[in-house]
Amino acid sequence: MSIEISNESELAVDQERVLALAGFVRDALKLHALVELGITFVDEAPMTELHIRWMDEPGPTDVLSFPMDELRPGSDLRAPTEGILGDIVVCPQVAKAQAITAGHETINEILLLVTHGMLHLVGFDHAEKDEEKEMFDLQKRLLLEFYESETK
């Protein structure tokens, strides 16, 4: 996978772990090895601008996803498609506040948000209750499996 990570925020981000997670999620979703993904970390002001422009909602948000080629997870019956997965924008300041509320480290919140963003890029959504359950269950499973893989 061609993953480009850019940290334009004032907070430091463990880009190696983010890269490792993105590769793990790509493999777990059986995406083509050459799909392209951009991950950008921005401060609250630029995230607020993006949130207003694309979602018509005020204030900064934690993560936004911008799909490109409408790629979907692969399967044993269907070969994955090469293409541009899209871009994810994460606000580390919002992630930090959410991490404090949740009682875990900021990097864990960032990894959750990147996973969440990648699931949106491949078509998952949480607008409906059943969609939310499917997406959040998969998100949790992917994160737990990633954390387990780090200890091996």
C-alpha cells in the first residue's frame, strides 16, 4: 500500500504505529497491496474549516474520510482492486480530549480514528443502528487483533 502520512498539527504523532495499523487494516480487509491512502493530521482550526465545508457542522471533529475510487473489501471469491482508497484527516487535539475522557492514551484514540476512517473509505457507515453495530464491532475486532499482533 502506498501510504502517505503528513503531520501538520502541533502534536507529535507516532507515525510508525499509524503506518503499521494502516497496513494491518488493509490486509485484514483484503484490499489490494497497492491501494493508495493518505493520512493527514491537522490542528483544530483547519479541521473546523473542513468540518464546516464538507459536513456543514460547526467546530472541529475527530476524523473525516474522503473516499476516492469506491473500493470495497476483498473476499476469497473476488480479487481486490487496485486504486486510490482515499484520504483520512485526523485532529490529534480532539483525539487527545477523547482519549482523556475514555481513559486511554492519545495514540490509542488516534489508531481507533484511523481504523474508523479506513472503514468509511471502504463503504462502512453508522447512520443506521444495524450499520453502526456492524461497523463498530469490526472496528473493535481490528484494533484488538492489531494490538495482539504488536505483542508477538
